[in-house]
Amino acid sequence: MRPVSAFTVDLADARGVGRADFIDPADADRQRIFFHTEVDEQFAGRGLAGILLREALADSIRNGLTVVPVCPLFARHLKKHGEEFIGDGGAWRAATREHIATVSRLAHVDS
């Protein structure tokens, strides 16, 4: 299994126009660390980052994973809507130095 995975978004006329990268570290207890989200500039302003974020969070709920937002987009969203996410059955926690170190270590392994 690759250490880094991603949710991606495609359009009818373009594939891979956006992605939300994450790691499900084997040594972390049921955590999913989101560390990078981007949408191709030519497709900006269409709400694609929001779609990625919502689908990624919904999948984390379905799989019983605690979300750890290293990515600023995920961190802002959960800071603002964290109670709603928890109410929907989700769990999240603030990123620590250890989470950031895990991302750095595993993302380099995947390169």
C-alpha cells in the first residue's frame, strides 16, 4: 500500500483537475492526516476544493477515522464547522508536530 493517497476530482472534459492528499499512517490509531489540497488554476472558482473536502470528510466518517488537518483548507473548515462534523459522526483533532513529521517522512517515501 502506498503511504500517500488522494481524493481526486474529474470533470467531463478533464481528468485529475483537483486532489486532496492524505496519509492513513499504520502507526496512528485510526487517523487520516490531510496535508495538501489543490485544484488546477484553470478550474478555480467552481467549488471543486469544497467538493473534495466534503467527500474526503464524509469518507473519513464512513470509515471511522479521526481527521487530522495539516492542510490549511481542512484546518480552516474544521475550525469553523468542527461541531457540525462531529454531529455528523466525525472526529477530528488538531495536528501536532508528530503528525507533521509523519507527513514529511511518508510523503518523501512516496516521492
